[in-house]
Amino acid sequence: MHPDVKKLLEVQKVDQSIAKIQRDLDSIPRERAKREAALDAVRRRHDELTAALRQAEVDARSNDTSIRQSDDEIKKLETRLNGVRNNAEYQATLLQIGSVRQERGRLEEAGLTLLEKIESMRAELATAKTAFDEAQRVFADFVREGEAFLAKRRLDLEKVSVGREALTAGIPPDLMGRYAKMFGARDSLSVCAVEGATCTGCYTTIPPNLVVKLQAGTSVVICNTCQRILYIPE
């Protein structure tokens, strides 16, 4: 095996470990953002129900006030009825009383509907609050566990990265550049083995002349198809 390829193989092992740790480090913020968005949706639902219930309660109180005002108006009209002096005024007052009573009946019916709605909304809000409290608890647990996991993986990253610079010493810059480019483009596999004259990276057959070069170990061999750096396992 070519000495530079042998070094790159060791670098790749380190870089693959680093890449795995980095994926873990990147996954926690993404998962947190997703969970936070879900928690916000539950919170918004809770807040919307709370606001709707408050408005319904305001409407119910306003409706009760209107009913009391109707009762007061009916009393006033009935008092006036006792003092009327002619039939026309008497009939007109009766019509007014009937109209107010009709409106009061409508208000009372609306009030009953509002009360039923409020009871239903209170039950729905209680369910939403339970869901919100549970979502908050689960999210808090995730944040705590996620921070502990991130701290551990950062330490792992420091440990794994130790000595990487020394491994790259002496590798030509152009070869190092090719390795880095392929590592990012080829799923963390820049240097791959040839088994039975087949590149294990893209599974194409390696031409005989390149196999001979690989066996000689005197030059760096690149796969014509996937552009990975090749080696024959020792």
C-alpha cells in the first residue's frame, strides 16, 4: 500500500468518528427546534381556548345584564300600564311589554346556549391544559437530557480529534484536498478497498493496469468511476 494512502486510511478512521459525533451534535438542535415548534402549537391551542372561554364568559355576563335590563323595563311598563287613561295607550303599552318579553326570551335562550358552550369549553380547556403541561414536562426533560448528551459528545469529539493533525503530516496538499473533497461528497468514504478487482465504493471493476499499480504500492490510484482513493487491504 502506498505510504500516503496508508496515512489517509488512518485519517479517514478518525474523520469518520468525528463525522458521526458531529451528526449527533447537529441532530440535537434540529430535534429541539422540531419539538419546540410542536410545543408552541400546543401552547397556542391552549391560549386560543383560554381567550375564547374568557370571551364567552364576557358574553354571558353581558347577556345576563341585558336580561336584567329587560326585567327592569318590563316592571316599568307594567307600572305605567296601571296608570294609563285610555284604551289606545293601554294597548300600546301591552305591545311594548310583549315585545320586551319576547326579546327577554331570546336573550334567555341565548344565555342557556352560552352556558352550555362555556361548560364544553371549560372541559376542552382542561384537556388542553393537561396536554400542555405534559408537553412542557416532556420538552424540559428532552432539553435536560439533550444538554447532557451534547456535553458528552463534545468531550468525545475532543478526544477523537487528538492526534489527527499528526496523522496528516507529510501527506501532499493536493492529495489531502482530494481526500477532503471526496469525504464530503462520498458519504464519509474517500479511501476505499479494492476486493476481487472491484471498487467497494461504487462496485465497478478496476482495470488490470490499475490493479497492478495498487499491488505495487508505488503510486496513488484513483477509481475512474467514483474518484475515490483506492487501496488493496494488506
